[in-house]
Amino acid sequence: MAMFAAILIARVFYFYIEYQEFITKPFYFTYGNVISLEQKSDATYPHTLLKIHSDDGLEFYIKSYTKIAEGAKRLRVQIFPDEKISFLKYISTFFVKGKVKEIVQTEQTFRDKIISDIRSQHADNGIKSLYPAMFFNTPVDKELRDKVIVLGISHLIALSGFNLSILWGVIYYGFFWLFYRPLQQRYFPYRYALFDLGLVSIIFLGIYVYMTDFSPSLIRAYLMVVIGWGILLAGMELVSFSFLAIVGALLLIVFPSLVLSLSFWFSIAGVFYIFLILHYSKEVNKHIIAWLLIPLGVFVLMQPIVHGFFGATSAYQLLSIPLEFVYIVFYPTTMVLHVIGYGGIFDNALSMLFAFPPQETTENLLPWWALSGYAALSLSAIKYKYLFWTLCAVTLGYSIYLFAFI
């Protein structure tokens, strides 16, 4: 780990030199892709808020007081760096004064055509934005985004490792049962299924990540899948806290900005608690582990972590547990349905889900000292079983407090 730390420090130092050069420039021209675009027509000075990922790797927000059409995908902008932009913001996402100099006309790509076809299969604007977000990481309609937050299912809508794990299972076991196993038994029983099918799955997932325009969250998840596959091929233990630490360190070296990414740390925490549950449930039936202990356990164990940063609490968030099970089937099924032109089959059910009676959320932000203590207890639970049960009792009590007294 000392080597990883040294490499990470060197990477951060390199970025810091770039940062010093950046903030001393009076202005800066760059091309970039539009990640999100929001019209602020009700502001004191109406403007368009743009989130841009530039060709040189920067990610920033600018205001444009000239209205930018919703379909804009690529821009040439002039930005005005200053010392108010901290180094931490520079390596993540920052706001900077800027001007849109040119809207670059781009041809419709194959991905754009697919997204357009998906939207054409739905009438409701919210659902029109839901499926492209699920499949290609496009922005979600603001009204729908608010409903998703209340339901506590943002992690299902945003593309992540959960999506890739579902697709891995569909591809790996679909090919295994339909094609590979019959042929292997007859023609090549000496072949190693994990290598052959794993390679096929890796290629398919790589194509999918490419189709999402290399979504950063999916790139991270894809690297974890590839590393995990390599670990399994090497005959090493995959469910290992040291494995998680090494993968996390590698990702931080490749993407130093992840240090400030909550989604990254939440995903690390989620995998950590899965490993912790598996660590202490080796004698339990694997089906009980997969369908009961992990979904319920991770939901409960993550509550203090989530509420250390986001205090909004609603009883509807309890629906995220059964909805995760539904999503495992829903995600690949709706992919196939959109391919064959029947993507609107579940629109009425989704409209009913998002039309739940409005409920006011309560604010329950966990203090930093309590969050730090919980993190320390979680890490200590790796070694001591009684601390694991203490951890479970603490977080179960906290979850009951959150949802029973809303």
C-alpha cells in the first residue's frame, strides 16, 4: 500500500502543477461536451446553467446569458480562471465565469439515434428521460429527479457497478446455458468456462461502456469488473478487504478526482458492507445470503453513511429494498423491449409509482463525530465478530429511529 500511496501523491502533485498554471491564465479557450443543461428562466437574471466536460479533462459549470437550445451537445467556450477556484474543486467540478463562443454542430451518432428511438416509445416527458438515463447516463427530467430522490432509488437510475453486475450475469449465464455448456460438453470439455465466457462478457460490457460515451461511473465499475475477473482467473480470493483496498487505490491513482466523489466512496462503502456480511455468514445458505442478508443488510448498514451527507428522509425510501429486486429483472428486460419496439409496456406502472401521494421529507443529518465513530466501528468489525454484531445493533437502532418516527 505504501507504493500505491507514493504513486497517488505523485499524481496529485502533477495535477497541482497543472492547477497552478491554470489559475494564472487570464482566459482560456476550450472545446467541450455538454453533460447537463438547465434553463434558469425564473432567476433574477435568466440564464442557462451548463455543465461541461472539456477536451482537456476539466469538468466545470458556466452560466450563459444567451439561451442555449436543449439539443446542444458540443460547445466552444471561453472561461476566466481565478484563484477562487480551489485545487480540490479543480480536480473535481468547479464553477467558473465563462462565455459560449460557438455551438458546434455535430452529426447524429448511432447512440443519438438509439436514444431518440427510446424516447419515441413513450408519451410522458419524465419517462422519456428515465430510460435514456438508465441505459446511457443522460440527464433526468428535474421533476422526475425529485421523485426519484424521495423514493430513494437514485442509485438505480444512475449507471453504476450495479448495472454492470446485472448485465454480467445476463451475458455470462445466458451464454453459458444457451450456447457454451452444450458445446463444451460435446466438443471442448477441457476449456475453462470462466475464461471463455468472462472474456465474452468483458467485451460486451466494454462495448456498452463505449456506447454510454465513457460515463466516468461506468468506467470505474468496468475497471473493477476487469480486475475482479483477473483475480478470479488467478485463483485468488475475490471477497477480500485487501482486494477492495487495492482496487480503490488503483482507481484513485487513475482518477485522482475520485477523492472528492461521493458516489465513489458510497460504492466503496457498499461493497465493503457486502464483504463484511459475507465474512460473517459463511455458514448461512447462499440463497438466504443473496436474497435476504445482503439487500437488507446493506440498506441498513449504509443508512448512517448516507445520512452523514444527505439528511432527507422519507418513508418511501423503504420501497428501495423491494424495488432493487424488481430492478434486477426490469433493467435487462426493458432493454430487450426497447430493441423490439415495446418499451412502453411498463409506462402505466411507472406512472403509478411516481404518482405516490407527496410526503414531506424530514432532515436527519448525522453529525460528523457520529459518522467518524461509525466508520471506525465498521473497520474494527473486520477483525472482531462482537464488534460486527455491535455495528448491526447500532445501525438497526438508527434505522428504526429514522423511519419509525418520521
